[in-house]
Amino acid sequence: MNNRIIRYFNQNRIKVIITIFVIVFIIILIYTVNSILANREPENTQRNDTIVDSSVPSESVITGETVDTDKTEANTNLIEEFVNYCNNGDYENAYNLLSQDCKDEVFSDIDNFINNYITPIFNTRKIYSLELWYNTSSEYTYRTIYQEDNILSTGVVNSGNNIEDYITVIEDGDNYKLNINGFINKETINKTQDTDGIQITINNRKRYRSYERYSITVINNTENTIRINDGQNGNDICLVDGNEVEYNSMINEVPISSLELEPGGIRSFDIRFYKIYNLYRTIEGIRFKNIDTNIDADDNELINIQIDI
């Protein structure tokens, strides 16, 4: 038996050596692969790789102004934290990163936030990119583009599914918080003008990316029923900037009953204006044109009132 094996080895020496070499090589390869797989760290179920644009958005694409590195890092980290919470279903912590004004003005509660922000945007996992648009000493507005989180796997960017938002990092007490959904900020004004017994107060304004909303109170101290506006002509109530450019109101959104006041009447209402957010188009006043001081008279007297803000 041994002689037969020796004889076979001598006759097939090269084949045997090659076979042994292949077997040893396969064993080493299998061992190496298994070692690599065993040493790999398990994937974290809470993924944090949500940002698609790794460039640092420290320079405004609108003004060219720059923000220092530390502040930029703090702002972008806060936005990344918010998106991670949204992606991972931690909606309460995401909601807690919003400013109080944003909660009050845009979302009445966390359910409203989930229904009107999370559901339409984070129905699938999102990555995002940032551009710095405007910045002041305490506010930083970033154009944010949400994209489907499948670019690395497919290699295709479908811009038709992109969702745009404007996120502002703002001081809120001792902390920095976020204003989202295009909401920029809220500012208290409390400016009053009293003309011929008609008192108009501008209480506050809320700036959004594509419009501004003003809270207004009117008191009729005359003996007549007055009409602030006919509810149709948006130019009769308008914003005015430093260059005398007028921005029409969306007066048709206000019920006509809020625009007519009997003697001693008080009305409070909000009016939206067509005014895109722009730091260099500063609003200096609101004009009320053609206020009817006595709607019951045959010969109506119309007056204009402007409140500087």
C-alpha cells in the first residue's frame, strides 16, 4: 500500500504539489476573510451620516459675508442633531430644538409638528445640504435641501424629490434654537398712530422666507362706523421700505367684518404681505390708504395713516 502511494507520488509529483498548494491557499484565504469579518465593528442602528454636502457653509451665498469657524460648527451641529432626531423617529427631542416662537407661531404642539413637518418630509430617511444665506449678530439662516438617502447605493440624484426649507439658528434665552418651515423670526413692535380718532397699533411682525405677517389692532374712537379697507385692494394696506417700494397686503384673507368698526369698536387681526426675506430691504412703515371715516355718509371722507416701525 505504501509502495503504491510512493509510486503514485513519484509519477504525479507536480500535480500533487500544485493540489496541496491550492488547498493551503484556500484555507489561508478563508481564515483571513473570517478574521476581517470578525473584527469589523457592528453597524450602529442610530445612523448619524445625514449630511450630504461636507463643505462648511461659512460664507453667505447672498452677501459674501463670512461666519467664524466655531460659530459655523456650532450652527451646523445643531441642524445635524435636529435632522438625526427626525430621521431616527425621536420627534420629541427634535421638537425641543425649536425656538418658543417657532412652536407658538408655526406649530401649536408636537402633533402639529409631526403632521405638518415630519410626515411630508421624513416619510423616508433624508440627507441634506446647507447654504448660508443671511446672518446677523444673533441669527443665521441656511437654505436647506433635503434629499432621499439613497444616493450612495444608486449613484443617482433625483432632484425632483428634493424638498427645500429655510432653517434659522436663533438665540432663544440662554440657548440657540431653530426656526424651521421658512419661519425666520418674530419681532415685537408696539407702535401706535392716532389720526382723527382712529387708532392703529402694530403689535408685532413675523418674518417668513416668502412673506411677512403683522398683528394689528384698530380702535375706533369716532362717532361713526369706519372701514379700514374694502377687503379687495391689497395696495391700500402696504408695507414701505427705505426706497419707498411698496409691498401689497393679502387683504382678501382678512374677513370684511374685521375691517369695519362701529363707534368704540376694537378689532385685532393679522395681515400677510408679499415680502421676501431680505436684510437689505428694511421695512420702515405700514400705510393705510383710503380709510373710510364714515361708511354711512353719502359723501365719504377718505384719509391715509402711516405707522413708522
